[in-house]
Amino acid sequence: MPVPHIRLATADDEEALGRLDRATWSPLHAVQPRPRQPYDLFFSGSCGPRDHLVAELGGEIVGYLRLGFPTPLACNTHVRQIQGLAVADAARGAGVGRALLRAAQDEARRLGARRISLRVLGHNTPARTLYESEGFVVDGVLPEEFLLDGRYVDDILMGRFL
């Protein structure tokens, strides 16, 4: 099985990343409604290509990870937060998510972070299992934080030291 190639995103990736983001939308991990046309741009002024790692298999973009700051506070800049992770259905099981997580930890260290955090929905067992296998631990739970498809869902805060 080929190993995913991980790189920083470029402005030229915007269309492909937008398509991937829409194709992978699921109530398993999304708290926003399903995207509808006209679609928003994938990159924004506060979250551009430099904030995204891209996974490629065979030259095709099959995943991304958004790495940002958890808050705008200067006293919190030693922490980076995973603010999005998506893997194309056809690439699931190929190690793409794991490769993106490891690359994000390396990138966070390179940027001077001491810690990395994320939020995951309580019912997203596959993601939680992956995060735990990569050393993330539960830092807190916001019980029934979201009402999704008629069900209350916990928001799980996870993190790890780098």
C-alpha cells in the first residue's frame, strides 16, 4: 500500500480541498449544516493555505488537516489546535488520517508549540480511537453540547503534550 505524501497546502489546492470537504461532510463529525451552493471558499482570511496540511496518494489530494490556534490570546500561542481533519472515503484505511496527525504534531513542534489539542464529537468513535492511538487523551467533556439529527451529542476535548 502506498504511503501518503504530506505537504503544506498551496492556494492552487483550494478547489480540490473544497470538493473534498463537501464530499466528506457527515453528521458524525460536522456541527454545521450540509454545505449548499453557492459554496463558500475553502480558505479564508484567517485560515489560509499555510494552516493546512494536505495528504496525497498517487498525486491526488485525499485528505487535509487544518491546524490553528485555539484562541487569539498571546498567552495561548504555545498551543496549536486541530480544527478540521478529512479523508476521502476511497482513501480510508490507507493511513492518511494517521499520517496527517503525525505531520501536524511535527508542524506544531516546528512552530514552537508545546501542546496540541482538538475537539471531537462523542459519537465519532473511529476518530476518537485514532486520536487515542496517537497519544491524545480526554481533557474534558461538554455533555450534550450539540443537538444533531435530533440527538444530543457530547463535545470531547482532547490533547497531548508535544
